[in-house]
Amino acid sequence: MTVLIKPHSNNQISHDYIDFVRRGFSNPRKKIINSVSMGLKIDNNEIKLLMNKTDIDHSLRPQHLTLSQWGNLYKNYKKIYVD
């Protein structure tokens, strides 16, 4: 019997995701809503709706989000603004 080990393609982190997170940290001393809004140049109200949809407290700072929260925020951002 031969076992073939093949990595999942979803294990790769996209450059778009990395860019998204970098923009989210563009102003790390600001709250996440302002940091993401300024980094992506999207209105605060739209970012607030995006965060509500993702169940993220918009009063947090970027460094307080988990990797899972960043991933979910990016997925919802992509659905609305990219796809």
C-alpha cells in the first residue's frame, strides 16, 4: 500500500488576506473599526455593519482579535467588496 500525502490548498494564506490584515493594523492604537476603515478606505458605518455580521465587537483594538476572527472578517469583507 502506498500513502500519498497531499497538502490542502486552503492551507495557503492568500496575499489578499495578508494585505487585509496589514491594513487592519495600519493604525494599531486605534479601535478596530477605525483602523480597518482607514486602512481599506471604507466608511465607518459600512465597517460597523461588516463587524456586526461577523460578530466582532467594534470597540476592540486590532491586536485583540483572534486569528479566527480575522479570518471571518476577511471572508465577509470578500463576499461584500471583492466577489
